[in-house]
Amino acid sequence: MYNILIITIAKILNFFAKILGKILKKDNGNLLGKIIKKISPNILTKFKINCPVIAVTATNGKTTTNNAIKYMIEKNGKKVVSNTEGNNMETGIITTLLKNCTITGKIKADFITLEVDESYVPVVFKKIPLDSLVVLNFFRDQLDRNGEVETLILKINEFLKTYSGNLILNNDDPNVVRLGKANKNNKNVYYFSVDKYKYATKNQTEAGEGKFCPFDDTKLEYEYYQYSHIGKFKCPKCGYGDEELFIKIENVDLENMSFEENGEMFFTKANNIYTIYNFAAVISIAKLYNLNAIDALKDFKLNNGRSEEIDINGVKTIINLAKNPTGANVSLRMLNEDKEEKELLFVLNDNPADGLDVSWIYDINFETVNVKRIITSGKRAYDMAIRIKTSFFDKDNIEAYLSIEEAVKSLYSSDVKKYVIANYTALQPTRKALLEYKKETKKE
Amino acid sequence: MRELKLLYLYPDMLELYGDYGNIQVLKYRLEKRNINLIIDRYSIGDKKPDFTSYDIVFAGGGADNEQSILSKDLIKFKDDIKEAIKNGVFFLLICGAYQLFGKYYKGVEGNIIPGLGIFDYYTEAIKDRSKRCIGNIVLEVNLNGDKYEVIGFENHGGQTYNVKNCFGKVLVGNGNKFEDKEEGYFINNVIATYLHGPLLSKNPKLTDYIIEYCLKRKYEEEIKLEPLDDTFEEKCREELFKVLEIKKEIR
């Protein structure tokens, strides 16, 4: 009876929040969960879930992968409940489930797919049953907020010691593979891998973690690096890294946006290596649940500042989110692999959600960046300009503007192709400024 | 062409907070003045470096685990490093490296990582893991008699005690300990500090102080550095002073 009451309150609140949200033009992705959690701290345990729950966690790629899994399952004719907007902490997940449950707390769906913040995996799945957990990668990320990567990995490792559901792991990240050893009795550990691609390197070219074997502190040996510390590694002492593969992606062709898996050709909309890894996870899930992934991956595209392409008065513009060094480096990798003439706008904020420390921009490889002009903006526009200048990029081709509107205006003073990279809180204001600029200049 | 030689210690282990950027900034400000910077790297397993043959030695901050692995290696060079400091080689030590040059680092569980013991200070981790000195920090530093505000970012759980000559007075932020008035350690040719940012990126005068010191020592003559276009640096500093002072008033 109590549960029904709480959920009723939630439903009523949600109704008003929707109206209020529309008036205030504010997102209510966490608010409802926050309020209800105050009233009923264990609300997550009250839901009646009778379908498999699939979760994705990682430093980078959570939102894309979760959305792709949802899209894939729906293409197979099933009903999915998911937190597709990236509200990945406990309150965001509560909100998602509240919005999609009956008055008795029943979730009517064939699958629930969730992206979950790394540090919330143990918190959330103590309270709701978990059928499959996908772990994509661990990179350094907002050190002043999250602390060292190692602390996060240990948290998830602790949770996995008593977990015996499906565990789908990226075999090319030494920080991830170790999680497969957390529970020796779990027979449901599956590894996926992507074979060496065209721009893989012999040496590590981007900042990364996982240099030492987690079991005996020996320096790991790499056959090649795909990006950051993702690649084919092995511990020369204990052999760590030699796992049997469940899914192996081969013949990655980024120009034609295709790859092969077990003899089958996949055509996608992804022209970068890190998205191929996300898709390898999607294919793993498809195989585990006997679903088809080929059709879904053919047209899956997430248009929310994740390699999003827009046309601004005939000028092709690609927007990409980059919250940490690896995110920025893979974006620049994509830019460098594109041989067309282009310019770059980099927007950097230091709001609490971004992390207050901007030192990480020195882990971005501007030394090899292949553009004519770079414009910086955001609260830390000048820090960014200094970073780019000290990489010996000609300072006369760098412009810094605190105001995003001014930055955008200057960006389109030429009509070559544009790449836009923005960090977390900078992304939506940047998209907005771009779209508004498009609207304004169209009228003229 | 003139040149300076820099030794970069443990680049694969002490590289967590973008501290490499300090070398990048040094290189930039040297090369814009037609002075070459040669960078040699040393890490575990490499041939022992000849510390006294360098003009600058640099080391940064790393993850806890990696710091305890390398402390054993570093201690082998204690006498050579002492000799180099006596000789006037410039040492720039950030965060973890700052701690490693002191007597010891005592971890949360009471475990002791021995330091080089070259300086008298020592560091103890705060018991509560969630408590760290984190945030933007501004110091007032004395560079050859000139006062200069040094801007950076601190992120450390360790509390450093018994520092004889601090690097600077804290204007905004914590310093060697929670709500301390002093930050870092500074003698003529050693700067040891918690400041990331990276330290040199927002403080061109500090970078030039180090460059001048090294050139003077190497070429034994008065050095007048050619001024560079520091428009971005000046605007960056102005903006941060503005933001941080507003925050100071709210406090």
C-alpha cells in the first residue's frame, strides 16, 4: 500500500514537473528521482522487474552504447525502458523507472537497458536485479571529482566478487579485463575485441592508464595501440591478456564505415574506432539474447553532440563531446584522419560538473593537429589558447573568446569544414549557439 | 645555438595531472628565443642518468600505487641528486615528486613510503580519504625581490609538515596543509610544490625566472630575456583573478 502511495505521488509530481519543465525549459531527468529518494530512500527495491536488466558502464561511450543497445533491441520488435538521456546516477535511474512503471511499481517491458555511472554500479545493483553488465573502458577523468581511476575500478571489482550474471568486457583494455577475474566462479564472462585498424600505432601516442599488470606489477607489453591504452596487450610474466574471445570484430574500414564479425559484414554510420568498440558491445548483447544487430547498426546514429553532423549554411560541421583527455584525443584523431581542409572550435568550461581542474588539456595531442585555424571559447578559453600555443601551433591562427556567440560568429567567417569539440557543460550551450547562428544567418 | 638540457624523471609513471605541460611551456619559451631544449627521459630499468650534466631536472605527480613502486628506484640516486642540487642544477618538483624529496610519505593505512630525505619536510595522508585539498590556488611568490602571483590548481590528500622555506604565501586556497598560509618548498635552485595547472602555463614570469637562472649558470653571464607575446597568458590571469576574487568575497 505504501509503495502505491509513493508511486502515485511520483506520478502526480511527474505530471506537474512536465508542465513546469516546459515552462522553465528545464530538464527534469534527475529531479523526480531526487525528491522521491528523499521520501523513500529504498524506492529502487520496490519496483517489480520481470525482464532482463542490461547495464553499461565506462568512462567514455556509456550514452552511445546504451542508446545503441536499446535501438537494437527495439529493431527486434521488443519493448525497452531505458535512461537514454544519460541520467546515469541513482536518482536518474529512479526517475526513468518511475516514469515507466504502473501504479503498483511494475515495469512493463521486455528489457530494461541502463547506462550507469561507474561509481554507482554497486549502489544501484544492490537494489535491482542485474542480468548483464557491459564494461567498456576506464580512462582518467576529472581527477578532482572522481579521484584516481584505480579507486573506481576497485569499487566495481568488489561488487563483481558476488555477481554471477553476464559480464561483457572489452578485451583490449587492461583496466577492464581484470574485472573478469573478480569472481572465479562466474562462468558468464564474455570478452569482445576489435582487430588492429588502419591507424593503430606501435607506441602509445595518447595519455592512458593500465601500464602495469594488476596482478604482479609487471610492465605490460603491447603488440599495438588502437587509441589511448586500448590495444592488444599481454603481461610477459603471468600471461594476463590472453582471454578467449566471444566477439571479435575484424577488417574495420572507417572510410566505407564497415567491419566484419564472424564472417558477417556490418555497415554502420560510425567513422571512428571508439564507436566500433561500442558496437562490439552491442553485438555481444545481441548474441547473448539471440537478437539481430546488423539491421540496427546500419542506421543507428546518436544526434546529441556525439559525432553529430549539422549543416550551417552549406558548411559541414561536426560536433563532438570530450570530457577527458581520451575523449578529446579520439575526436582529434577523427579530425586528423579526415583529409579535407578544416577549422576547429574547442569550448572548455570549468563548472563543477566538468571538474574544476583544467590541467588535463595538456594530455590532449595538439602537436599533430591538422587544421588551419583554431578558435577557443568557454570559461577557460584562454587556458585552452595557451595550451594550443605551447604545442607550437602558430599563435596568429588561434583566437580566444569567452563568449560562445562571438566564437561561433568568427568560426563561420570562412566556409571550410568545421569541427567543434566541447566539454561536458559546454556542449549544450555550444550546440544552441550553433543552431541559433544558423537560424539568424538564414534570415539575412 | 644555445641549449639547455632537461632530465624528465619517470615520464611513464609521474604523468597524472598534465604536469608534462611544464616541459612543454619551458620548451616553447626557450625555442621562441632561439634556445634549444634537449629532453632526456629516465624511467625504471633505464641506464643511470648523470644528474650533474643537466641544467634542469623535472618530475611530476602520479597515482599512489605507482609512486610507491618508483620510490624504491629513486632512492638509489640519493647521493647523485644531492650532489646535483649542490652544484646548482635546477629542480622543478610537482606534487608527488615534491613529497618524494622529503623524509617520508605516510599513507592512509599508516604505511610509510620512504622519501629521498634531501629536505627536512615530511608528508602524512589525511585519515579521511574523502578529504583532500582541492581547488584553484593563488600564491604570492618572491622572485629575486619581485612579488609575483602564481596561479595553479591543488589536489592532494597529503599534508606536508616542517617546511623551512615555503614557495609562496597562500592568497586563495589551502597550501601545504588544510587552510595553511604557506605552500611548497623553495630554495634558489629548487621549486617543490603541489601546484598543477600546469604550474608554468599560467605563470610566464616564473618560467622566465627558471630559464634565466639556468642560462646564467650555464653561460656565466648576465641574461636579458627577449620579451614574448603573452597576451593569452595575461588575459587568462586577469580572468582568473576576477573569478577567484569574487569567490573570496562570498567566503
